Amino acid sequence: MWPTETKGSHWDRRAAGLLRVPLACACRLTLEGAAPTAAALVNINVLGAYLASDERPALGHGLQFSFQAPDGDGDVEIHGAVTWVNPPQQHPFHSLPPGFGVKFTTLADEDRQRVEAIVRVHTEPRQHEG
């Protein structure tokens, strides 16, 4: 039996590309006013992402990050702002690694299409062969 689709449901969010999907890859992070550093992209959707990093920027702090697109067709560059900070946890086994959430503020059309393609790979029903 399929779940009932209601406004704001998991299925609506999935169809709109709003579910965060896993994407474990290295990225280059530049916090406003700081030198570039290495970070790790943990998950992403068309509105934001989560970055694992030793950096602990303040809420609202501006940043830019880039990562190699999974299709190998160059870097995706994203500008954003910190929306929440996740400090190291006493029991990290069941939590995200230390880092922070990012809300996208500027995303070129080409980069948005690439992020949408990443989300689509994880959210579209898989076709079974056989």
C-alpha cells in the first residue's frame, strides 16, 4: 500500500528535490574573509547542503564551496550562508560529523541543474532489470 500523499509529505519533498541526499565528496570551502580550506560535502538538495568541517562559522556567515560533479564534468560552485552549526558530539555514532548546514544564496543555472541531477539519481524509482 502506498502512503497518502499530502502537502509537505515526504513524497512531495522528494518530487520537488527538497530531500537531502547523500553525497560524500571532498570540497573546497572558502568562508567569507578567510583562506580556502578543505571540507567534505555530506548531503545536498536544491536549497542547501551539509558540510563536515573543523570550522565553526557563526550563523549567517557567508561562504562559497565547490566540488567535482559526480558526472566528472567540472566543478559545481555554490555561494551560501550558514544556517546551523553541529559541534562535535559526545556520542557521534548516530549523528552527522561535526560541521554545518548551508542555505544556498547564489547558484548558477548550470550548477542548479547539476545539483538537481544529483538529487534525481537518489530519488527516482530504480528500474529493475530482469
